[in-house]
Amino acid sequence: ISRRPLSPPSLSPTMWAQDDMLQLLEAMKLALPQKDLTKYKTSESHLDWQKVAFNSYTAEMCKLKWQEVSKEIRKFRTLTELIFDAQDYIKNPYKGKKLKKHPDFPKKPLTPYFRFFMEKRAKYAKLHPEMSNLDLTKILSKKYRELPDKKKKKYVDDFLKDKETFVHSMMRFREDHPELMESMTKKGSNVPEKAKTPQQLWYNHEKKAFLKGHPDATTKDIKDCLGKQWTQLSDKKRLKWIAKSLEQQKQYEETMREYIQQHPEMNLTQGDIVRSTLTKAERHLKDKSDGRPDKPPPNGYSMFCAELMSSMKDVPSTERMVMCSQRWKLLKQNEKDAYQKRCEQRKKEYEIEMNRFLSSLSEEEQQRVLGEEKVGFKRGSVANSPASKKKNSKAKGNPEKPKRPISAMFIFSEEKRPKLHQERPDLSESELTRLLARMWNELPDKKKEKYKRLEAVLKAESEKKEDRSLPDPPKTAQDIWQQSVIGDYLARFKNDRPKAQKAMEATWSTMEKKEKIMWIKKAAEDQKRYERDLCEMRSPVATAVASGKKMKFEGEPKKPPSNGYQKFSQEMLSNGELNHLPMKERMTEIGSRWQRLPLKDKDRYKKIAEEMQRQYKVLLEQWLAVTERKPPSMASPQDTEDNDDDDDDDDDDDDEDEDDDEKDRASSEGASSSEDDDDDDDVSCVAINDL
């Protein structure tokens, strides 16, 4: 079968010189591993095109050119080529995994249990012909376990005798067939063994000790015996295995670095080998033993609760938190301030201790600890709660969404903060925020009106900006085509953009209609996208979606919390117990309380949430049945806002916008939008314009 000749380079926009194409193939050869034994598609998908790129040709351009060239080449083998491989197979038919099929390869001895099974199986099969093989295996397995040690000894002795013979036979096989063993050894057996976790090291050690006393024990017996012992191990003993695991990990990383240098074809990176063998709990235990300080409470209230709860161990956790909140409210303001100052002092001490701890670590360990500290701030706050994850994902999904206008309380705070900071320079930023929140709560309604009017003005301005933010205008077929080929033209004209632009316009004008049709269809799709976005932006639904609020329909049942944490959060926010705290600290406190809640209480909240979900489904089905008979009336944006205000009546006046956000987190629904299919009419309309 003859090869298909390469097509001569065309004078298309993607034209490459012959020397450049040959240089591309040489660059690809260098980027391939030394022993390229995988299918060509696999190698192609793993090829690092950044390494292939050269001169003005980008990685993407090189990849596209190779795909274009490879279409002209056959990808099957001729009989002549297969015969060469067949000759190699005949000379050495027992390569790799086929080694055990070699006629001289010794058979492994049967285990004691399997000897018993083979001896008794025929007898039990005759006695119980109705039984399946699986049932017979279960019965014989049970019989073997119940066998006295005296009777088991016969099978164990036979196994040990055959095992000794197997070892000698294997040694003889290695001597007689060194070339086969060499190829087997090369087959990846020299890859360094991964470091084991502390629990794995401990388990292997205990397993050996257990098997000395119980040589016939099965894997299940060992796991049943050792399964729970690791969790009951003292910190001192656990630290011993943690140290061994870290030492093994260090050796593994050094060995792997050398191995990667010797075997570049493995395509391994530093990220593939630097993986911790410790769990978070084990890492925390190790750091604590090395002198890492405990993190201080985030605020004075948390410090007060921590000290008080240490003397209330007999009181249930839910009652403890209520009692803490009640006692905190009874404290005078100067006593609360004293707790806050102690907390600030503890934070300063923590920084000093942490710096001392960091100075005793290596540079890599310092980076790890500092990274954990940054994550820790989020972990301690509401950012790690299930509800907040939904909000964060929404925020990331639409970065161009207009910002919500600031609240009346925020305007008041910004106005008073500079003056208050001058009068009370001893207060920290968090203390100033708390003081301003109290001042806002104590402000008469008449004086609050001024700030609420300012809030309304800012809100109106925000809505105007939102109306002005139109979607991206639609692109023409020529624009879309030019975007797809601009890279090739710039390379062709050595980054001279005006020349490249003129050449693209000239090429487009000479292109036939059938060549343009694909780009015309894409332009029609973009036109439909623009019209759809414009309609959505101007519709009442878009207004509600843009404001981050769920559309409400007449008679629609209120959605319940989706899990136990949301139910707990709603309960804590609505009972007013934490109203003395700003919203961020309030949610931080709720998160920490949930973490400290016993498992049975968490299960109780989970069951309540599940029951509410069941009731909601029933109510929703009833409401849907009613709405099927009459068209649903959608609430206006004003009604939506009124309803939201009603829902938030139980919350404080301070930080109103944040309160709404937290409520939304507890029961949020994603808005879905449907997309229309493309019509041929739209394609034809754009085609007329472009042609």
C-alpha cells in the first residue's frame, strides 16, 4: 500500500513555508519521550505544544498545522511492518505480563484454605447439589475458620513445604532465563515506592505482630482486630508514626526527583510527587508538638463564651450557648470592652508566638503554615458555610453585575467614623464598627430618615446604571472570521497589523458564498444572543435576577432550609440571641457553634429540615395543581422587595443589606433561563446583510 503524498502548501491564510513545516516536525520529535510506545493519539494528546512552538508560531498554530498535515498521512500498518513485529514476538514470546505463561515458570503453591477447599468441595457438592458455587464457598470458608488448629496444621505444613520448593524453582528459573527476568525488572519495577501514611506504617507493623500469633488469620480477621486501635492510640504514640511517615516522604521526594531526571518520558512534575501523607488532624497534632500556638478567639464575645463554657461541661451544648448569650447581655459595656481588649492583646501575643514558631521551620514549611493561616480566616468565618458557597459561586459567575447600593446604616457609619476615630484613637477598627452599630440602633427614627433618603437616591442611581449596561453588540460574519485567522495573518506579515487587516479584507471579499456560510451562521447565533440578552435585561424577571432576588409568585409556598446547618442558622438569626453582634461576627459565631454542636443535635436539625422539605413538596404540588388551572400572576419588583422586608422583620436594623444576604443564603434558588433554538430565517437575514 503506497503512502498518500502530502498536498503542496496552498496559498491560504494558514500558509507555512516548507522549512517551517520541517522545523515543526523536528520540534515535535524533541518534545516526544525517548521511549514513545503509546498510540499516536495518546502521545498527541499528551504533547506539550508550548515546547513545540518556535519563532512567531504559537502552540495553537503548531497544533492546528500538525492536525492539517496528519490528515494526509495513513495511520494503519502494512503486512510487511507487522511481519517485523511478529519476528520479534517469536524470538521472545514471554515478554512482560506473559512471563507466567512460560512452560518453565513455577506455579505458586495453594494456600492452606484453598487446599482444604479443593479437598472438600466435591464431597459437599454431592451432599448439596441444589447449592450454587457461591453458597458452597461460603459454607466451606466458615468450616475452615471453625477447624481446630490441630487439623489446620496439616494444610499449613503442606503449604510451607510447597512454598519452599517454589522459592528454589523460582531461583532456578531466574538463572536459566536471565533475559526474561531483566525485561520484567525494567518494566516499571524500579519506580520508587510511594511514602506510606502514619496509619499504614502502624498497620503494617501491627499486622506482622498479629500474624506471628495467628498465622492462619485472614485479612478480614486482621482488619477486625486492628480497625479501631489506631483511633484509640495516644498522641505520643501517634507522633512516633507521624515522624516516620514524614521521614519516608522526604526520602521518596528525593528519590523521585532523581528518577524524573533519568526518565523524562514519564512526564512527571514536582506537583505529582509533593503530596502530604498526613491528614489535617495529624498535621495539627505535629504542629502543636512543634510549638505552633493555638489561634485566639476572633472577638471578646467568643473569649467570654470559651471561658464560661469550660465551667459548664455538664450543661447541654445548646443550653450552654443560650446561657452564654444571656450572661453576656447582663455585662456592663466597660466589662465587654475589657474582654475585647484582652482578645486584642491575645492576638498580639499570638502573632509573636507564631513568628517564633515560623522561624524554627524550613522555608517550605513556612509557606505551608502561612497558606493555612490565610485559609483559616475564611474557615473561621461564614465563607466556609454551605450557604455562603452558593453566594460566592453566584458572585464569581457574574463579575460585571452592578454592585448593590450601600445601606442607610453604612452611610451613617462612613459619615461618623472619621470624627469618632479622632475622639477615640485607642479603639481598633472592629471596636469602632461595633460602636457605630450601637449608635445607629440608638438613633431616633426621625434622624434615620435623612440616611434612608440618601440610600433611596443611591439605589435609583444604581438602577439607572444597570439600565445603561447593555450587552455586547453582535458581531458580523466577517468580524468572527477575522478573529479566527488573525494569528496566522500576523505571523505571515511579521506582526504588522494594518497589512494583516488589509490582507484579511481582500481575502474575505474574494471568498465564495459556500465558504462564508459557516461564519454567517455564527453571526446569526451572535445576533440571537444579543437580542435574547437585551430582552432578558429589559424584562421584569431580569430586574429581579440582576438584584439577586428570587421571583415570587402569588400563593407560592416558602422554600424551607435544604439542610440542618441552614435550619440552625435561620433559628439563630431569628431568635435575636446574637443581635448584639455585627452581621459578620454573628455568622462567624453561628458557624463555630455549629462546629461545636454534638452529632445528635446536628442529626435533629437535619431531620427537621428533611421534614420541612417533605411538607414543602406537598404544598408545592398543591400550588402547582391550582396554577395549572389559571395563569400564575407574577409579583412586581416592588412586591418582591416588600416580601423580603417582611421576611426580615425579625432581624436587626443594623447592616440591613447584609442581613438580607444571609437570609437569602439560608434558602436560595438559582434562576434558570431557557435558550431558543436557531432559526434558518435568522441565518438568511444575516446572510443578506453580509453578502
